[in-house]
Amino acid sequence: MTAILGISAYYHDSAAAIVVDGEIVAAAQEERFTRRKHDYQFPKQAVEYCLEESGIAPESLDYVGFYEKPIRKFERLLETYLTFTPAGYRSFREAMPRWLKQKLHLPREIRKGLEGRYSGRFVFLDHHESHAASAFFPSPFEEAAILTLDGVGEWSTTCIGVGRGNKIELIDEIRFPHSLGLLYSAFTYYAGFRVNRGEYKVMGLAPYGEPVYRDRILQHLIDLKEDGSFRLDMTYFNYCQGLTMTSKRFHQLFGGPPRTPESEITRRVMDLAASIQSVTEEVMLRMSRHVYARTGMRNLVMAGGVSLNCVGNGRILREGPFDRLWIQPAAGDAGGALGTALFIWHQLLEKTRTPRPADAQRGSLLGPAFTDESIAESLTKRGAIYKTCDSDEQLCQTTSQWIIDQKVIGWFQGRMEFGPRALGGRSILGDPRSPKMQSLINSKIKFRESFRPFAPIVLPEYVDAYFKVRPGEESPYMLLVASIQEAMRMPLAEDEQWQDRGGTMHQHRSAIPAVTHVDDSARIQTVDHDRNPLLHQLLTEFHQQTGCPVLINTSFNVRDEPIVCTPDDAYRCFMMTDMDRLVIGRHILRKEEQPEWVTEDDRGERLPRLRGRGDSSS
């Protein structure tokens, strides 16, 4: 038996993954355990979980891999600071202490994280090599072209390559400071959202605007070639030498300073979002065509943070040259932990690889699961009032009826998801036919911006009846956007207007309005029996009762908190919001039957349950 632990840490979204004899056994992000969003510290609890799930002690590990090469990254930072001296001194001064104390001594730090119980070898991969491995090795393809896009690793910001059998090879790159991910993050910052956290908000906001700044971006910021390669004009940016993303010249080009966070989202901000989204999609399309021309392969795999841009992914699938597309569900830095472990097994140890018809990711349900007994114990300690269903059939019938009755459901089942998307393990579910459900969940459950769309989950055999995709098109990881079929759309009333400060159009746009975005699109997740049998059973039951094979699925959390991990996390989120029902294992809870919720903040003060907080967030 060969056990390999992969780790990503110290930048964004620390995680751990374990592979035993080539099988993906477990993977999880540290944030889910510490409850700190995008926790970047050493993933101690994620490592402990992976070891426990696999039954492997630290001293029994054969290899420990890290998802990038810290010496090369340090080299890039020093060279960048020297290039921009003295302008970069402040940034240099803030970064160096952590590098000198921690990041340049990773073997020591990892051994410390493993409680001194591991004395074996360490393997350090190139950052984009770990992304490429995470994209190809779990994929269902014997061979595929590879495209990785993110902010920056050591030097690479974009790589192309090929995967065949048990080997990957990277054949070309774009290097820092020229980065599609950092260009998108610059607009995220300028639009008043947090870098590395708010990019998906820009993508969700884009359909409300018009790409009126597209030509300005292409003329001034990015020199884009036909093959998708590009160079940025760095006089418009500040991320090499400063603590902000954009420069004064950038602000002059677009007519003012960055939007103040939490302030009004104006038409100009919407247009900026639409413009950078349009440019990003164009770059992604050109790159995909170049990769196809360069490799001649019919399949494409993708990873890296930009690969979470599901609108761009959808366009690659529809308009690009590839027959099939597979994207790593944990496409960001967290997935690098998994890619590292798989690279060691297949490429360094030269172990054979047999692709699976679906994929080897197990639905990306790779986190902790809890027994009904342990859930009941947790609920009882909280004083919760619950009932227990006798069967999955009863559970699904009851849940389906609640959804039909317009209840919002917290759904906690099986193993937790690995990656940023809730895929039916830790989800909030609702009726997509309700025109009020989107604003209700956003304001009273998620406490977030009203423009944010929700994803539909759909039975695979009906996906092309509701969405403009090929019959039976799989999208199990919620990484593709497609338009609603014309037959499902509804004409807009003449008096429907823009109504609120976020630009939300409260329009009954289709037969499933709660998951139909303002541009008549939706981010699709297909749910099949093999990957998630219980969620598939619930969807089937809802379809039988209503004729609709679609449900709302959004992540089980509130704004600025990670997705829930434990039963205790789930109950707390349930009680601190206006969620109506909690379905957790075989146990079902009604909000109106629960004791009044109180909690303690850091000062020991008792706080009432939070209700109706929607107006306090933007």
C-alpha cells in the first residue's frame, strides 16, 4: 500500500488530499474546519481528517507533496521588488517576515504540522503542474489537451499542455506579471469587491451591464493576440509594487477611483463587470482554439482559479473546437493538493492510470460524513426538536412536499464537497418555479447581494429540455453556464422595470424564474444516481409531484462564512437565518418548533437569533 498526502497552504484556500494506491480517498479545505473563509494557514485539521478517513498514521505516509516550489516563488517576488524599487518597498517590507520565518522552511513547517511524526520524503511541484495534474488525472479521458489559468504561481499565469495515459507535459506558458486572473482581480478590486473572494460577484453582476468599456480594455490594458497570448500595460496596475491592484492611470482611464465597498452598485459598475467578463471570455475562447490547434486533441481539461468562470467555460464548450470538456471541481489552489498527490502516484512512481467513464473525483464529495447517531447526539445537545424518518423514501417525500409548499430547506447529507461549490452534500434547496424565491433566499438566508443568481440542479435526462445544451450533457460540478430554452421562457410584462439599488430585475422570465439570470442563463448542475443517489431520489420525487425536474441549489452558508461542515455548523446556520426546514441525515426539523436561539459572542454577551437581516448587506 502506498499512501500520498498532498498539501496546499500559505496563500489562498489551504487544503489537504490523500491518495492511497491511486484512489482518491479524501480531500478538504481548512476553512471548513476553522470556519475562517479562505483560511490560508497550514491545513492542520484538513490533514487530520484526511489521515483519519484513510486510516493512515503520519508515520505511515510514503510521500508528502506540496503544490508549488517556494524557492522559485521567492525568486519571483525578489525580482519583482527589485524591478520596482523603491516603489515596492512597503509591499516588500510586509511580505518578507513571513517568507523568512515560514515559507522558505516548508519541510520544517510541514513536519511540525504532522506533529513530528513524518520523516519521509517531500515532493515540491510547480504550481501550474499541480493544477494540470488535478485537471487531467481524475478526468475521464485517456488523452486530453490541458489549459490552466490563474493569478500566478511561481512565474506562470497560464499554461498549456497535454495529458496521455499516466503522464502530463506542459509545453507553453504566459508569465507574470501578464495574467488573465490578475486582470480580472484588478476589476474586482476596482468594482469594490474583495480580491480572491469577489470575482464570482463580478461574473454574476456582468449580465446587468453592457460591455461599453470592452474596447477601452483591449486598446489600453491588454494587447491580445489571435492565439490568446497577451501582454498587459503595467502602468495601469499596482499589484507588482503596491498593496492595491490598480494605479491612478487606471482610475483616470475609467473615470474615477475604485468603488467604495458596500456602497451603491451603479450602472457604471455593472458595465465595468460586463466589459471585463466579455474580454475574459474572448481570451479564454482564443486560448482554447490555440490549444486545439497546437495539440490536435478532441478533449480539453482545465484548472486554475479562472477555470471557475463558468460563463467562459460554457462558451468554450459551445463555441470552441473540443468535443468534451472536464474541469477540476476544486479548480483553485485547494485542488493543487489533490493534483500533487496524483502527480506523485502516476508520474513520479509511474503507476498506470485507467480513466473512468464518469471521472475519478467521486462527485467531489470527499469531505467528512456523519452518522445519523452522531447527528442525533449533536442535535440533542443543542436542545433541538426533530423527527426521524424511517426511510430515504419518506425523507424525500417529506422534503419534496415542503419545497412545494415554498419552504427553504437546509440539506445536509453524506460527505462534504471538496471545492467552492455546494453539490448536494451541504446545500440550501428551494422551488425554482417561485419568482420570489431568489430574493427571499438572498435577503433572509444568505444575507448577500440581491443580484446574485442561484444554480439549478436538474435530472440529466431533462437537461436539454430546459437548457440549451446537447442531449444528456453532463455538468455534475456546476461549472458550465447555458441559456434557458426558448420554450421555457416567458414574455416580460411591459411595466417591469429596474427596481432596486443592486440592479435586480424582479421579472418572471421563465418557467423556472428563481434560477434564471437576467440574461436568461443558468449555471447548471446535473444530478445522476451514481454520484449522488439521495439527491437524485429527491429530484425524482419532486419531478413526480410537480412535473418539474429542477430545484434551486445554493451553498449551505451565509455571506462571508464557509460552507457548513458539521451538524453543529448546520444547526447554527439554520437557526441564525430565516431558513424554514433542516433535513440532516434522516432527521428533519421545523423552525417553528425549535427553542429560541441564543449564542455568545467573544465578549460573552447573549445575542438573539438573527432574523430579517437582508437590508443590512449589500
